[in-house]
Amino acid sequence: MSLKPWREIAVPHEDVLKGTFQQAEFAADISKVHQGIATDEYQDAALFFQRTFITEGMRLLLDSVVKRLAGKGGDPVVQLQTAFGGGKTHTLLAVYHLAKGATPASNMQGIPPILDAAGITELPRARVAVLDGVDLLDLASKPRVYGKTTVKTIWGEMAWQLGGEAAFAKLSEADRDGTAPGKSVLADIIGGSAPCIILMDELVRYVSQFEEGKTLSGGTYDTQLSFIQSLTEALKGVPNAILLASLPFSDREAGSQQGVKALRALEHYFGRVQALWKPVATEEAFEIVRRRLFANVSDRLAAEEVCRAYADYYTANAGDFPPEVQEAGYLERLKHA
């Protein structure tokens, strides 16, 4: 039997063909997208969704997000807790592009069915605050200056991103003193900026640099936790605002002893809300990688013939291969991959 060469069946993306694909670009960086300096496959919403496989976990999350932004229910606070490489930053990016509304939903592959299922014809554009703990590491001890406004804390940064000078003015004293703002102040800022989304990534990294008993210009360890507690409470009272925060899956990923301690404390505050995210299933992982490396599979029949030929070869040479390749579902896994 003559099999087609794989490159005639699965055509790689241009950057793979030209040898310009960089493994590092597989790692999404939400701060770069927010600043407008990311590579096209992350910056351009249409291209991002074209190359992004919407897993079942992501679909459930996006369903909740669109309902929340449209004021039709949904969860006010969502904790994303997956193992390293589990797709949390990718998920935050999907939410970011969806909420920003810079690209029509009809141009974002996989999104129209989610809106249809939620009964939403048009999603309102939302204000988005991106609080990336790695990008903000220096904020703890080095204030940021925006025109005439000096921002010293993560809550000041959030207010500035959501509503500029007017929103920041509502908690300027708390920012200046490094004290956590109360629930009512935060609800006022969020309500005035709604519909809005707050995306927090690498939060443990940021909080863990505040050692107990030590005061930095960005506050103390306790004030960081007080802010998170007040923020999660404030979100409940604003029907079209949502907070998504990613936390490490394990103590090992949390890093230092202080990192583990920060993780435990943050888990406590987010623990009252159900996390919608579930890890990527094995079969979904195949599709995620396929979308990123290959433009399309032009001949499905030929692809299945190749898979069947391999499955037959494994069966005929059972003694040379692991037992799992003999299982009935292995051919289907090959087709998925």
C-alpha cells in the first residue's frame, strides 16, 4: 500500500516551514499582549483563535464569562489552578480578546457557538485590567508614574487600568499609605468601570516577595491578602464584572517557602468560589499542538490510512511495542494526534 508523505497531508504553518518558529513563542505572555507588543499569533485575536483549540474546560469558562459580562449570571470570581503548561495563560488570553471586543466575535473561530449557546447576540466591550505578578514584581518597591499620577500598589495599578485618574482618585490614600482599600471602595471603582474583567496571573510570585514584618512601598504581606479578600467580596456585588486569577497547581511551582505560604493563604480566599477550569485532557493536548504547528490537514482520508497502517504494524509486531498500542482505542488516539 502506498502512503502519502505526511507533509502533503498535514501542511505546517509558514513559520514552521521557514524554520522561524520559536519554541519560546509557545509560551503566551499576557502582559505583552496587553502592552500591544506580542507576536501576531497572540496579539491578533482572529489569528489567536484560529490557532487555539477551545478545550471543554475553556468552553465552560468562556460560557461563564460571556454570561457575566452580559449581566446574565456567571461566576464573579474564577480561580484557574492547573499544572505548569496546563494552558492557564492561554485561557486568560482567550478571555482577554473576547472581552476587549476589538475583533468581531464572528471573526474569532469557535466563539459564535459559545455566544449562541448563552443566548447572547452581541457581547458588550469590557474594560480589562491585567495584573501580571511577574511584570509587576518591581512595583512592590518602585512606584510607577503615569503622567502626574504615581502608583505604588497593585490595587492602585488595578484602579488606574480600569478607570484612569478618576478611578485611582477613589483609593489614592490607600495607595499612598500602602493600606488595603475596603470592599465598598473597590465595588465603587469596579461598578463604575463595568462591564469589566480583572485578569491576575502569577499572583503568588507577586505576593510572596512581601516578607512578614517587612513594609515595602507597595504595602505589606497582610495588606496584599486583605486586598484580595476585599476584591473577591466586592466582585459579588457587581453583576457584570469578573475576576480571573491563576494560582500554581503545586507547592513545587509556588517556589520558596514564602511562596507556598502565600499560595495557601490565596487558596483560602479563592477557595470559597468554585474554579471552573479543569486540566486539558490528553486527546485535547494533541489538538492544541496540531493547531499551533499545522495550518490544516488537507486529506483526512489519507491521514486515517497512515494511522491505520501504523496501528496494523504495531499489531503485527506486538512483541516490539508497549502493550498500550494494542488497545482498541489506540487507533482513535492516533487519528486525534
